[in-house]
Amino acid sequence: MSTVYIGGRHSDKWQILPPRPRLAGPAFVEDWPKEARALRAHLKATHARCPSRLPKGGSERIGCEIIEHIGRLDVASLYLLRFTFAELVKLSVH
């Protein structure tokens, strides 16, 4: 955790900041970092080629579709969904 010095008029204090939230943490599996880098590169290339229009039904419908079917995923697929979602968020924000 990092700390930030906050200077106030009457008092000065240190504030402990929580770590930055991460949507997908590391998975301690052999060769995962190498495979994750390859997947990130693939997502980046695919994201650049995707149509830039909202799919039919909008983001709310897509979210409901995902929620409706998320119970069918096994543990590995849930982690992959989490990882992919985190990367897509990064691509959309930057």
C-alpha cells in the first residue's frame, strides 16, 4: 500500500491509500504470463478491427445476456472471462 501526505491548515497527516483495484490478478500456472501476453496482443488487434457501433439492444442487453449464461461457465472459463473483460476495459478507456 502506498501513502500520501495530506497537508491541512490545522493539522498534517498521512493517509494510507488502498492498492489500485485489479479486475484480473495473476494466475500462478506454468506459462500463463506468456500466454496472457499473447492473448492481450490478440485482443488488442481484434479490438482495433471491431465495428465501432453499439450492438443491437445496447450494452444493457449484452450485460443481461452475459449474466444469464454465466452460470454455465466452469472455473477456468470464469477466470478467462474476468481476464478478457479486464483487458477490454483497458482498451476501451485508453
